[in-house]
Amino acid sequence: MTENHEPDPRFVENLAGELGRELRRQNRAFAGAGRGRRALKTTGLVMASVAVGAVAMGATQQIGDSWRKELVEARLEVQLRLARQVVQTQQESWGRVRTQVERGVRGSGEIAYADYQLAEAEAQVRIAELELEESRRTGREPQDALSSPLVDGRDFVSERIRARMDVARRHLELARQVGERARQRAAVGIVQESESEEQQLVAREAELDLASLTRELELRSDWLDSRISPVEAELRLLEAQAGNRVAVQELRVGYLGGQLQRFQDAIGAGTMRPAISVELQTQVAEAEAKLELAQAELRIVREELARR
């Protein structure tokens, strides 16, 4: 075998040669024999052919597996390089923003957003590193299912969930900061109340995203500790994700419905043209449809959990 675990072509050739010499020896031993021995010789030839074919097929399979492993690693290596390039770009952007804030060209709130973008890029590098390391250890695609086994005693699935949770926390912190500034500005009439409500919606969605990832990590722990089966772990995750989508769409329907009511009141008062509310009505309808779909998904998953 070669160092990369592909079958050495010389090994295959030598084995085929040995089989060929054995067949020739048997042919000489059975020369002049009767019909029964000729049948036996034919059987030997068939078995030898099968053996050679099996060796060739095994070699092809191993070569194919090695090729697929290299392909997966190459793709993950490229993704890691790209992620690191994004970090470098975000670091340069962060430096420019900081300089502009110090000079008074941009508001101090811009630093928080630049911090978040950099943290998000760094988390993507961490995730890409984990995926590549897992692939190198297993020779296959990284596995993110909650019921995926440990790799050499290491829990790559949980590590990647935690990396995403770090980003979700930073996003929540940023959303709360922006939401608080919008609330204060709306209170003194600098911006409309709708802008404050929109930022509060963003912050609430960020809370739900973090809660969903927290639940995912809990389910992973439950499966590793054998408290739930693999099937239940995956179904519970689907339940949590569907519940998160229901909560998000309920928030959006409520927010858009409130906005639409304001438009309609303004239209009734004659301070706004009716055509302006058409797009918002479409958005409300789309949000309501997505809410119904999320509710149906959640119901189906829960029915399946109850059935089991």
C-alpha cells in the first residue's frame, strides 16, 4: 500500500501474476484428466477471475474514496482561506471606522456594528477550522446532526454550536444597543416611533435565535448522555426550530399589522395616499402565510413526537 492508503499498482499486478502462475500450475497438474477434473479446472478459472476482479474493484473503491476525501478537504481548505480573508478585510474596515469615529466623522455607535462584523467573521473562521479538522480525522464531510458520534472523543458538533452562539450573543448585544438608542431618539421626537418598534423587533428576533441555539446545545448534551434517542433528539430540534419560526412570524405579523393600521388611519385622515399601503398589505399577507406554515410544521412535528 502507498502512504496515502491507495493500493499500490505494483501490488495489484503482482497478485494477478501469482494467480496466473497458480492457474498454469493447476492446468499442468490436470492435463489429460477426465471430464470431472476439467469441470474442476473451469471452476478454478472462474474463481480466480472473480478474485482478480475483486482486487481490482477494491482498488478502484479505495482510489475513489481517497479522491473524495481529497476533494472534501480541498473544498474546506478553500472555505477556510476565504473566511480568513474576510477577517482581514473586516479588521481593515474596523480600523477605518475607529479612525473616523475618533475624528468625529462617524457616530460612536458605528464601532459596535464594526465589532460585531469582525466577531462574526472570526467565528466563521473558527467553524471552518473545526470542519476541516473533523474532515481530516474522518475522511468525510463534517457531520452536524445532533446524533453525530464523537470523533476521537471530541465533540465537533457542540464546538460549532458554541461558535454560532458566540455570534448570536454579539448580535443580541448590538441589537439591544441600537434598540435602546432608537427608543431614546423616538422619545424626544428625533425619529418616528415606528423606527423604535422596528429595532425592538430585531432585538427580540436576536433573543429567539440565541434561545434556539441554546436549546440545540442542550439536546446535543441529552443525546450524548443517553437521556434521549437519536430520533427524539432530531425531532426535538425540529420542534425547537419550528417553534422559533412561529415566534418570529408572530412578532412580524404584529409589527406589520400595527404599521398597516397607522397607514390606514393616516389614509382615513387624508394625510396619506391609499396606494402607499398596498406594499405593506402584501407584506402582512406574506407574514401571515409564513406564520400558518410554521404553525403547521410545529403541529406535525409534535404529532410525530406524541406518536413515538
